[in-house]
Amino acid sequence: MFAIRAKLNTLSFTSHCSVAFVLRLVLILYANFHDEYFAVPYTDVDYKVFTDAARHVVEQRSPFDRHTYRYSPFLAWLLTPNIILHKDFGKILFSAVDILIAVLIKNILARQRCNEIVQNYCALLWVYNPLTLVISTRGNADSLAVLFVVLTLDFLQRDKIILAGLLHGISIHFRLYPLMFSLPMFLSLCNGNRFLPNRDQWKLVLSCVFSIVTLTATSYSLYGFKFLYESFIYHLVRKDTRHNFSVYFYMLYLSGSQSQNVIEKILMFLPQLLLLLMSSYYYSEKSKLPFAMFVEAIISVMYNPVITSQYFFWFLSLLPLCLPYIGISLCRGMSLAGSWLLSQAIWLLTAYMLEFQSFNSFILLWISGLLFFIVNVKVLVDIIRHYKN
């Protein structure tokens, strides 16, 4: 352990970023071998969807002609080099974005007057995180969404309100989840009266709305109602009955053949909404904005009807910005992290039994989801109790 720590201290931050990027390149190369010879592919199925959509763009067709493409059309445009240059371009791009996020984390912590050792360790926690390594090299685009969120936070802390609003609009257009950060961002600019918006708050709101409207109008003019449905409406009305980490999955699975129930949807989202509103209000100070966003990301993931591993990106990217202010001992922190990983591993085992061994483990899977939820609640409660700023 001490040898590893000494090695970490001898390398500069730039060297660590280079090593982390090379590790990602190695995993990208390995992915090609793995996909060729193993039954369970390494590459995320979404990456194949992105690539097919990019091919449609290159052929001057709509990316939404690709079944299950439900993202911003600009992502398909961005990944056209997958077709023109090399199929791994997107994975390399997402890996480079990981490094850029680490740089932003370090800069934000430096602005918060954390010492350089703390800055480096927190940023390295992101680049060397196994989940971060795997998700980006599998071809998942959530690193881009994280980049927009962290960069928006960076602009807000530097009082570049209009740029922050424009980028926040882009992040919401790209993925809907950053919408939950709107209220804490808005309240963090409050100078007194919470019910009367000030100049900075108007700047944030108007620039964000302008960005969203411009991108949405442009996309609609190019691809019509199909863009609106696939990119936005679908995510609001979807009823995903496939197994996932959510405690709601089994209920949705059993009611899969029934029509949408409005009351059921309201009851599912009400706890999440109330907790998001409470956390936005309680952590409304500008200095507490990163923690407010971190807490809201965990709440949103925990209570979401659909939870997959890439959703953990939403809060893991914000954790390094909060760590210097969470006074949990190393032993307790390791215990919480171990519990979180163990409960996730139990769920993955039962999911493997169901999907690959054809074992009827739906009940076990649901119980595993409940365990995972309880562990997440315990972790969040402990973090909130030990937060000091």
C-alpha cells in the first residue's frame, strides 16, 4: 500500500492523466479481442446504436431511422468519424473526455482552496475509478453528459452565468437528467429574497431556455416529430420491463401488459420529487452547490424506475468535488464502499443467473434490488451526516 502511495506521489498530475489515457487505449484494444471471442460482448450495445446512427448521417439519412436511437441527433453527427475514420473513434473520444473531467475537478477544487495533494487525489479518484474506465471504453456516451455538467458548475463558480446557462441547456438537450440540477443552480445565485429572481438568476434561466429552444428547433427542423418523440417524449412515457437495479422493476415487469397508470407514475416519482426539492432548498448556498448536485444525483438514481450501471456516472463524477468536505474516516469509508460494491455484485449474480443461465430468479433479483436500495440509502445518510462546509 505504501509503495503504491509513494508511486502516486512521484508522478505528476499530467503523467497520471497520460497513464490513465493509455490504460483506456489498452482496454479499447482489448475490447476488439473480447468481442470477437467471447459470447458476452465488452462493447456496450448503445455504442453499436450510436455507430449505426452515425452511418445514417453519413448517408444523409435521419439517425432516428436506426431503431432504438433515442439520443440527441448531434451525438450521431459527432460520431460520424466512427464511419469515416475508425470504429473506435467514439471510445477514444469518451476516454479523452474522462481526462478532461479530471482536469476540471482539479481546477474546481483549487478554486475552493483545497491543497494540491487533495486536488490530485480527488481528480485521480475519477480517472482511475474502474467503473469510469470500463464505461467509457465500452463506448457509453455518459462521459460527455458528465463533462457538460461539471463544466457548467465550473462556469457558475467563475461567475460566467450566461455561459453556464447556455451549457446547461446543451446538457439538458443531450441528456434529460441534468434538468434536476436546475433548481439548486438557480437558488445558488440567490442574494436574499428567494421568491424574487435577481439579475444573475434571470441570466441563467434565459440563456438556458435560449440554448434548449435553439437546439430543439434546429433538430426538429431537420428530423421532425420523430426527433421529439425518440429524444424526449419516449423517456417520459417509457415502461421498461427489463430487469434493472430499480426497486420498481418487478412491479413494472408484472404489469408490463397493462396500460400506463397515471396514479402509479405519480406515486413512483413523488418521493423522488420531494427529496429533490428539499435538498435543493437545504443546500442552496453557492459554496454547497457541488454537494447539492451530488445528493440530488444519488436520489434521482436511487428512486428512478430504471437504473443501469452507467447511471452511477451521474453521482460518481460529483463525488470527488465533495470528498474534501466529508469527514468520514478511512475505515468507515471503505466499509461503505465495500457494502455498496457487494450489494451490486449480489444483484449482478442474480441477473446473470436469469439472463445467461435461464434460472427463474426474478424474486431473488427483486430482493437484491431492495438490498441495493437500502445500502444506497445508508451510504447517502452517512455522507450527509458527515458533510461539513
